[in-house]
Amino acid sequence: MARGKHQPASDDDLRSHLRASTMAAHDLLDHAMQAASGWQSREDYTRFLELQHAARAPLEDWLDAHAPEALRPPRQTPLIARDLAELGRPVPAPAPLFTIGRTGTGHALGAAWVLAGSALGNRSIAKQVSRIGGGAWPMAFLGDAAMLGFWQALRSRIEQHARPSEAGGATDAATAVFAHFLAVAENAQAAEAMS
Ligand code: HEM
């Protein structure tokens, strides 16, 4: 699903820079997630949530350990666990530890941007899930208002020009988060192909 709406105010602000730098990674991830699970059936949607939980658990732990409070998005794994419980599934094993080496300028901001920005995509996935599931599938995660609130607060911080060191660090971290998610999606895809 292509990104395109919600264009930021200026072309050289940090958000534009992050979006442009990670556009290819986002497209790859989008395709890998559709291939690994998608959300066309209740079983697909369950696998989608399992993948999301596995990938997000170590990212949330990293942010808890390395990000200042203002850059710590609300944890979403408890919401995913609640959705999975309603679907009759346990919480899956987490993906391997997420790390980007020594934490530097911009890293927390870049990681927070990816997790918070994904709430925009979730909003459009939520509409599809609601339609396909006839409104019966649990959507605590996809409908998370707290993350959208965090996103709105983060916008004022990223819709402005950033120092090169901050922009560079944020881009490195965002790239690492996308790579982490992609690895989890590709593993899930491989497991699905073998089943
Ligand atoms: C299942 C696959 C996914 C689909 C279909 C999807 C779809 C989208 C869409 C439609 C947008 C643009 C929304 C808008 O501007 O209103 C978007 C933005 C974004 N998504 Fe995704 N997404 C997916 C997975 C992910 C994942 C797993 C992450 C993060 C781990 C992610 C991170 C982002 C980010 C950072 C943005 C941009 C935020 C900004 O505009 O600054 N997406 N996505």
C-alpha cells in the first residue's frame, strides 16, 4: 500500500527526510507482511498480530531502556496480547533482541518515529479489518488512540529542520527498526511457506 497522504509542511524537515530515506524499506516491509500473514481471514489476522507482537516486544524494551520519556511511545504489546487472547491465542515468543550499538543523538527519535508513524498505516488497516471481519474481530491494537495521541505530539518535534547529527542518527535508527521488522516478517513468511 503506497504512502502519500499527510504530506509534511516543508520538504527539508526531519519527517520528510525520514520518509524519503525509508520509503523503499517501508514498501518491502508492507509486501513482506502481506505475504507473511495479511488480514483476509481470522487466521491471517491472528498471524498478523503474532508477528506484530514478536517484532514490537524487543523494540519497546529498547525504547524503555534508551529513550527519554517524551520519546517513549505507549507500549502496544499489551493491546496486541489482549486481541490475541480474544482470538484464543497465547502471546508468541519475542523476536531476538533489538540493538543498534551505542545509543547516540537522534536514535530514540528515529525509533519513536517508526513505531508512532506505523499508527497511520494501522488506521487504514483497521478500516479493512473492520470490514472483512464484519466488526467482530478485536482491534485494541489497530484502534489504539494513545499511539495516535503520541504521534500528534511527536509531529511538532519532527516537522522542522534538524541538525545533521540528529537527522543522521534518527535515520540510522529508523533504518535499523525497519530492518528488524522485515527480518521478523521474512521469518514468519518462511514458516508459513513450510506449514
Ligand atoms: C502491513 C503493512 C503496512 C501497511 C499496509 C502500511 C501502510 C501505511 C500507510 C498507508 C501509511 C501512510 C498513512 C498516512 O499518511 O495516512 C504508512 C505510513 C507509515 N508507516 Fe506503514 N504500513 C505497514 C506496516 C508498517 C510497519 C510494520 C511499520 C513500522 C514498524 C510502519 C511504519 C510506518 C511509518 C513510519 C509511516 C510514516 C509516518 C509519516 O508519515 O511520517 N508501517 N504506512
